[in-house]
Amino acid sequence: MAVQKISTGSVHQIPADLRAALAASPKAHAVWEDITPLARSEWICWVISGKKVETRTIRIKKALSKLSGGMRRPCCWAGCPHR
């Protein structure tokens, strides 16, 4: 199996758990590669801002679902404070 290139964000590096999830979801991965580095940072920040493992796991699943549906930015979130 070939290693897939998964782009990172402009501010945040992609964590291993999100990278693995994107690699396993071709549809979400395709949208991920099509969005801007700033948009990728928004998704990464939203995922890693969850403090509990359960919250982070839920956010990764939601991110895959939303990305697969074509959503380009996390919804109903104030945005990455690190940019």
C-alpha cells in the first residue's frame, strides 16, 4: 500500500490520529487536500482543542463526516486563536 501524502496546516501540524483517519477516508482526504492550509489549520485546531480523548475522537469522526460532505471549515466554532 502506498503512503498517502496528507498536507498539514499553515499554523498547526497534523496529529497522528487525524492523519490516520484521513488516510482511511478517501472522500474526506480529497476535500482535505483541496482546502487551503489555513482551513486545514482550523480543522486541526478544532480537533486538538478537545481536552478529553472522547471529545477528540468524536471531533475526528465529525470532521471526516463533514469533510466527506464537502464542508471546508469547521462550523459553529470561533476559529483558531493561533493564527
